[in-house]
Amino acid sequence: MSDKALVILSTGEKDKAITGLLWATNALKNRWMEDVKVLFFGPFESLLAEDEDVQKWAAQLFEYQTPTACKFISDSNQVSEKLTSLGVQIEYVGQMVADYIKEGYAPMVF
């Protein structure tokens, strides 16, 4: 069993988003796994850009890692600039997700 997690935050639902942010932050902070990667995808990107509570929770994650958001989605939803200003890295993530899974990261999708 792998000791690496790939946390994909894709939900547009605030409660689920905060749950994912909380788990990822604590996994990094407390070293629950050998490695944790965090990607933002889909509706979560707009939620993060618009919701100050979600931004507050994300700021705690940013103390441990700079997550990457999907450039295609963020550009399409016109939130790339806002996400960048919050400290999010913007890149195309499709191949990145595939590569992490091939490297043994267990995907956790919130």
C-alpha cells in the first residue's frame, strides 16, 4: 500500500471543500503520509476564488504546500488571476494527475 496521497479538491460544495482542505492541511502538518500532493480542479476553483471562508481554510494549507489549480478550468471560469493572487500555482493538471497515480499516489477526491 502506498504512503502517498493525491488530494483533488473539485467540489463546489463549501462543507466538502473545507473537509478536504482540513484533511490535506493536517496530513501535511502531522506527516500522516510520506507525501501529499494537493490539486484544485473544477468547481472548487471558483469556490475558492469567491468564498472568503474557503480562502481562510486554504491559507492554512498554503503554510505547508503551494497547491496547483487546473489552468484550463481557471482560465475558462476567469479565476486564474484571483487564484494566483491567493498563492495558487496554475498549470494544466491532466497529465499531472495521471503521473501521480502511476507513481503510486492514492487519489482522494473531495
